[in-house]
Amino acid sequence: MVERVSFDNEKLINELQIIFNDVYKQKNELKSEIINNPYTQIYIYKDAEEIKGIIHINVIYNRFEINNIFVLEKYRSFGIASKLMEEIIDLGRKSDIINITLEVKEDNIPAINLYKKYGFLERAKRKGYYNGIDGILMEKVMGSINEKK
């Protein structure tokens, strides 16, 4: 089940910081993002009260920017990332979002394939963006012919 994280749930936010320490490496980085960035929204995938994945977006006017999508290693290949993506895309449709963008390392083939599955297209390359590894800027135009419904 995918659910939005309430920013007043400090216990859950602290738990997320611990669980996703590999993604949010700075001390209290996730908590700080939630408290200080009014554009931030966090969604988690839970099953049997266990958190298995997270997607972190910024809602900027009429577009979404995906900052992170991460599934704990032991739960990968169970469709959790797809469920998180579907939640965000559905939310985008309901919110009249015009596009969703993200950046991904060019060597992260599973992630690139996931994004392409949901109609994201490569728009630009950023040379050496990830410590010497090129980044790919991808975009999904909402309401377009390329949008997977």
C-alpha cells in the first residue's frame, strides 16, 4: 500500500531517516528536507506494517520533480517501484500536472527501464553529473500520446 507521509508524524520521519540512510546520508537530511522545503512530498510503500520503498517528489507549480525513488534491496523485483511510480503518475493526473521530470545515472539501467515503461523520455545528458558518471534528464509529459494510462 502506498501512503503519503504526514509531516507532523515525527516518529515516522525519524524511522524513514534510519531506514533510508543509504539515500539520505547527511545527518537528518530527510527530516530537514521535509521541515524546510514546502514543495516536498514523501510517499512510502508499506506491506504488513513494514516500510519497503519510498518516493520523494517536489511539487513545483504545475509539475512534479522526482528526487528519489528507492526500494530496499531485499524487496526489489516485487513491483514496489512500479506501485510508487503509478501513485505519483495518478496523483499528477488528478492534479493537472503538465510534466514529471527526474535525473538518473546513465548506468542505472533498471531505473531507466522503469521510467521508460511509464512513458519517460530522455531529454538531455549532464556530463559527469554523478561523480564522473553522466546523468540523464528524463521527462514524462502528462496527457501526451506517450503517457501510459
